[in-house]
Amino acid sequence: MADYESAGGSLKFKGGGGVTKKKKKKSDSSKVKAALEQVKESTPPPSKPIRVIEKTAAELKFEEVQRKRQEEKVLKAATKSHKERVAELNKKLEDLTEHYDIPKVGPG
């Protein structure tokens, strides 16, 4: 035990000046608050009027067709009961081919 008594103190690292403490990171909430304050300060009130973009005739027609299709889809879904939808699904599954079934292999 005498061999170990001569070495005293803690280990020292090469080139190390000493113990360095890790810097604490700021919490996310303080970062968000600071960012919001900067945005509020840096955002000037709008001096120019906001430009309204008018849609073309084709865009209006497209939106109208989309709206009609959506309404038809909703009406179609609302008219069927759960029992009818299940029956329709089962019929669809019965009509599928059995391509993915595991073939019989071997004797028997």
C-alpha cells in the first residue's frame, strides 16, 4: 500500500488548464419569448395596403367543380348504412382473385 500513498490528488489531463464547467443552455420557453419580443420590435406597422389577388374564371370554375364533387361524395356516404358498407366490402373481397393464396406444395 505504500506504493499508492505517494500519488496524491486527482488525475490530471494533458493540456488541461483545470476543471471547466459546462454552460447551461437556455430553456426553450425563454428563447421563444426573446424571439417574440424581437419580432414585435422589428415589425413595423403595414404602411402599404394589402393587395387582394382576384381569381381567374378558370380557378373559380375549378373550385366550384371541386365543391360539387365533395358534396356528392358526402351525400353518397351518408345514404349508406354501416351494414350496407360492410356487405359491399365483403362482396368486393369475394370478387378478388386468389392470386396471393399459398399454393399446396408436397404430397397430399
